Amino acid sequence: MASITLNNLGKVYPGGTRAVGDVNIDIADGEFIVLVGPSGCGKSTLLRMVAGLENITDGEVRIGERVVNQVEPADRDIAMVFQNYALYPHMSVRQNLAYGLKNRRTPKAEIDRRVNEAAEILQIGQFLDRKPRALSGGQRQRVAMGRAIVREPAAFLFDEPLSNLDAKLRVAMRLEIKELQKRLRTTSLYVTHDQLEAMTLADRLVVLNGGKVEQIGTPLEVYRRPASAFVAGFIGSPAMNLIDARAVPHLPGTAHAGTIGIRPEDLTVTPDGPILMDVLAVEELGAQRLVHGQTGGEKLTITLPSDSELADTLRLGFDRASLHLFHRETGVRID
Amino acid sequence: MKRTIFNNQLLPWLLLAPQLAITFIFFLWPAGQAIKQSFLREDAFGINSSFVGLANFRALLDSPEYMNSLQVTAVFAVLVTALSMGLSLLLAVAVDRMIRSTRLYTTLLVWPYAVAPAVAGILWWFIFNPTIGVMPYVLNVIGYDWNHISSKTDAMILVVVASAWKQISYNFLFFVAGLQAVPASLREAAAIDGAGPVRRFFDITFPLLSPTTFFLLVVNIVYAMFDTFGVIDATTEGGPAQATNIMVYKVYFDGFVGQNIGSSAAQSVVLMLLVVTLTVIQFRWVEKKVEY
């Protein structure tokens, strides 16, 4: 168990491309942190720098009290779960789980105890003598997790571990990972591009964009008060409506904003609402429906109950407090 | 996989014809001739031939020279295969570890494959020539008196080195491709699992390379037994005192120089059977240990 601290962490590739810049994150002992962002935002690079698989060009990584910039991956006391699971195909599940312990000269009895314990936690006991290729995607995922937990490391690093699974299994495994982490209380750093996964798993979210941290906060903080237009558009599904303020000049209290944000669920149909939307398309989700349209040339989406009345044009209203205002050039929140 | 359906029955045969013709003219027909000749004995002028049954084969078994050739071939094939595969794996691992100029080194290392066996033989013959060669001079400095014309060991070393050198490029290409097919994440996972570079290689990379290694083992043994004729002919001509007279060279020498067609044909049939047997054995037993 340990805390992890990233101090002004940066990475410049030999070609001069900056992948990550000035990242500062304090991860408390036992905390579950999710790094989330679009592809190419540097989140995997950041994780690999913590793991020791990428060298660090600026700043420092601390695991516990120790600066580990120059420490080999094996000696950082971390375990990693890879996107493609990275199970050793020529070894049985048991050998896969035991490999890290064997390399560390753990006594045989201790290895057996830990492997059996992990197998029981993850319910993979009956597969221990199979090869990974004889397992399904979900079972491989469990073995990959098992390989991490037998080591009893100071921290777990997850690199998009669920993205190779189908949608249903992903939701189930997500919950299992969450429960497992709560039970083991091991500090975890988890990378994903899926904002829903990020919201549901994280104690705190780190939203990354272009190698920089946009916002750090609990899922609800980030959802309720996104620090920038980027975060506002990235977190939440369906995405927040971001409208150029010039398209709706008549909205009160928005004169100084460049971009106005409002979540689809915060818009309501009211006869005297200030926004007139032309309906373009409707998506039925069962419990509710998504209505897509436009106002003043700006795209707009709203969520309505599935029994709501539809028309070619809708008048929309909102609560003033649900508006998010962002700066035109920098995208930073200004209210 | 996309399957092409031919409506015309003739077209597929037509497309296969060139390859079939080459296989027939250069392999099946001569092989058939060799089998036929192995049961015949020709007179000294090649005018008459008579059927002698298995006499040619029986004569081979009684010939100490042929038994020696079998032994020499075994030693030669093992050494060539081990040396060329070992070195090429080493080179492939070195190139795989490089970040830059991988392609340049790969290209350079592939060149020897374009050299004809006889030319390679001549090249090494010059390098190791006791009178004018570079290597004997260097070896002389460190106190070794190199002479492959009189020393059996030196002669064997020369033909092994020359033959292995030519095959390194081929093996190297396959090993490089094989190494690149091993996912980087496996090696990273092993690194996190506490395995150092050497352990990672033997625990992870090498087992995953086994399909490539197995394929190359078969190819190299066949190469050492069949394709090294040119190297031997250009360097030692089987000498000194039969020390490098491998089976394929003896086939040529007894047949075309010694004009003993019957015996030569019998030898080539034995060689053919030997390679077929070895390949079957490898597929039967060694392949079971291969991890695909």
C-alpha cells in the first residue's frame, strides 16, 4: 500500500513531440484514480511512465516516499493489467499467476497459497491448468487481474483493461473491479477513454487533453462543475450542449461568455421558453428519448420523457443555475 | 479467407502448369531416374546396363568410405545448423533491440544470401588459404598453424563456417520477423513480473519463437545435407582424406568424376530417404513441443 505522487511530470519524445506536460497529481493510499481523455491525450503514456515502461523526461514520480524515476519496473512494487491482457500464451493460468512470484524467489508454499487465494477471489479455480487460449475474453481478463493481485503490490495500474470486452461483459467486469478494489484497498491508477467507465469507477477523475490535466475531481464535481468546455463536452452522456453565445444573444446573464454549456437533461419544454429549437431527429432510448435539433445554426440535444409530446419546433427553457459559461478562446470556466 | 471459384476447369491447371513443369522436369524426373539407376549397373562406356537388384545398396553398406561419409555428414549438418541458427538468432535479437537503423542492418545482413554457394566457397577459400589468406596469417600470430589442406579439423571448420555463413541471412530474416511478432506487452508484463532481460528472453521470447525455430531447423538440416555441394566443391573437394566428403558431394564425385553411376544413384536415393525420414521425425516429435 502506498500513495503515488506525480510532480510536474512531463514526457518529450526524442523527435521533440511533447506527449505529456506538467502533470501534478497526488494519489492517496487506497484511492482509485481514473485517467480519462480522448485517444492521443497522453493518458497511457502517463500510466506507462508510472509503471517504468516509458522513461521520464521531466519531473518525478514518487511511489510511497521513494522517487522511482530511475527504478526498474520490477522494483517499483506495482502490478499492471494490460489492454490485451498480455498473458503468457505458452504457460498455464497457474504458471501465469505464479511467474512474478517465482521471479522474486517466493517460497513454493507461499506461491501456492497466494495463487489459490487469487483464483478463489476471481473464481478462476477451475481454469488453473488451462492455457490462456482456451479461455474466453472475460476469463482472460480475470487471469490478468489475478496476476496483478497475487503480487500484493503497492499499486495497481490498469491500461484500458475492459476495452477488448463486449458491452455487457464490460459493465459486469467494471463492477467487479470496483468491488475488488474496495475490498483490497490497493491504490489504483486506471486509464480509459470511456467516460462512463471513468465516472462509475473513480474516487477521483483526472481529465486529460493534449497531454495536460484539464481537471481533477470526484466524478460528481467534474460532472457538476466542469472546469473547461473540453471537460464539459467529454464527461456526461449524452454530451453537454456547447453553444456559441452569439447564436443566442437574448439569453440573460451570458453577455461576457464565449461558449454557453447546458446539459440535455437540464433543458425542458416550456411554452414561454427563450430558446426556439427546430427538431431534426429523435432517438428513442426506451425510458426516455433524445431530441436533436438546432437553434441559430447551433446544434442542440435534449432528453425528454418518452411520453412527451413532439412537434417540429419546440420552445425550451432552463434553470439559470444549470448554465455553464466558458471563455471563448481558452475554454476555461468563467462563472 | 476469400475463395475464388473457377468456372473453367482448365484455367487452374493452366495457372499451375509452369510450377508443375518445373517440379516435374527438375525434381520428379531426375529423382525417378536416380531410383531407376540405383538398381542398374552400367559398363565402363555407358553402353550397356544390367539390372542388379539391391547390389548397389549392399555395396554401400559394406563400404567403410560410405560409413565415414555418413558420419561426416552428421557432424557437418549438426554444426552448420547449430552455428547458423545460433548466430542468426543472436543477430536478430540485437537488431530487434535497436530503435534506429533497423532496416539498414537488416538489409546488410541479408546480402550473403544473394551469394551463390560456390562463390561463397571461393570467398572463404581465399580468406582461409594457407599461403595467401588473411585468417591463417592472423591465426599464426596467435600461435595456431592453420592448414585445411592437411588438417582434417581445419578442413571441417572451413566448410562449416562457409556453409553456415551463407545460411545466416535466411535464418536471420525469419528470426527478425518472428521476434517482431512477439507482442511488446508480453515482454513488458514480464519486466513488471521481475524478469531481467535474459530471463525474459528464455522464458517468454524464445518459447514464442518456437514455430520459427522449428521451421528453420527443418530448412537448415535440408540445406546442410543438399545445398552445400557448391561450398565443398569450391573449398576442400571432400578432402583431406575424406574428412569433408559429405554425402551429397560423394554422390557427385562417385557419379560424375568416378563414373560409377549405379553407386552414385543408390547414394542419392539413400540421401533422399534420410532427409525425408529426418523431416518426418522432426514433424512427429519436435513439433509437439512447438507453441503456436
